[in-house]
Amino acid sequence: MRVKDLTPNEWPWPLLLEADPCREIIEAYIHQATVMGLVEESTVVAVVVLLSRQLGVTEVMAIAVALSHRGQKLGKRLLAAAIDRAKQQGAQRMLVATGNSSLDQLAFYQKMGFRLQSIDRDYFVRTYPEPIFDHGIQCRDRVWLDREL
């Protein structure tokens, strides 16, 4: 398995839509982003999308691992590669946002050295047309985490 930059023709839309169910929101940023994939043979089994924000700050816009490949620490491997890429590009800090109900993701990011930064209350209620539920909890608030690089 190897990490590689993905061209628009290689973007794994099913995986991207697992990370964010609204294609219009993804389309609004992905063309300005770096899209990296973890590729097994010719299949993208994990994806991460990075977007440079203000000077020295990179945001993880999306990260997802194919269901068939979960539990193999591939998300950790890909996020570590994304952190290395952000450092190479001069970032000093990395941001990521997830939902209040995304308990697995909150644990994952904290294990990767991210710390809670702030909460954007009712972001998902304002932004998405349909309610989102995870772990039986309505996803209402966007939780921001950050990590110094």
C-alpha cells in the first residue's frame, strides 16, 4: 500500500461522501485542496483532503477509510502522512472539525495529538437539509480540534 496524491479522476466519491454526506459542500473546497489517497494495487482504500487556510494553517477537510479496510490503522497512517505533508508545506498548525456525535472520530483525532479548540453550536442543523445521527445522537454541533505541528 502506498500514499499518493490523487487527481480529480481518481477521487473516491463514495469515500468522500462517507466523510461528508453533502457533495455540494465537498465540491466547494475540493478543487483548491490536496487530495491524498492510500492505494492498494489500483484501488483507493482511504482518502484525506487538506486545505491551506490562513498562513501556516492547514485544515483536514475530510478523511475516510473503506469499510473493508477499517481496523487496520490505515486512517492513522494516512493522517500521519497528511501531517508530514502539511509540515513540508510550511504549516505550523493543523485544524480538523467533526460532529459532536462522531465519537469514534473525536477519539481518533485526540489519539493523533489533536486537542479540543472550540464548538460551533448548531452548525449541522443550519448547514445540512436533513438531520444526521451517529451513535443514536443527533449531530448538531461542529467540534473544532487543532494540533501544533
